[in-house]
Amino acid sequence: MLTLTNEFTTVTVEKIATRNGERLRITSPRLGYSIELDPLELESLTWQTVETFSRLLSTPYGPDEDGVEARPLSDLILFGGEHA
């Protein structure tokens, strides 16, 4: 297991074996969130621009304004945050 920390957060990263192959488990111990990503999902992160992650982090806990359209993360990644 690898732990990464900065002034904002701490995450742990570990390689795990599943019935469907290897995954990378990323956990936020402070928030209690965890995700397991397969190699293709990890590769898809490399296709993104810095702006994609900036938009993602603009409201890290979800939309905080009335009238904001909540959309799946896959929309943000696949379409660069623009409506398809």
C-alpha cells in the first residue's frame, strides 16, 4: 500500500486482485470513499486535460448551487464537460 498526502488530503493506493483481474483501489480514509479502477479506467485518466480535473475539483463534494445540473463523471471525462 502507498499513502500520498498533501495539505488538502490523504489517499491510499493499493493493487488488488479480483475475479475480473487486477484493480487499483484508491481510498480517502478521511472521507471514507473508495474506488477500484481497472487498467482501462486508469488509462482513461491519461486522456484527460488538466482543465478536466480543475472542473471536477471546482465542487469536490457535488453541485452546491440551485439549478446546477448534476451529471455522471463519465460525461465529464468523455465529453470534456460539454453537453453531448
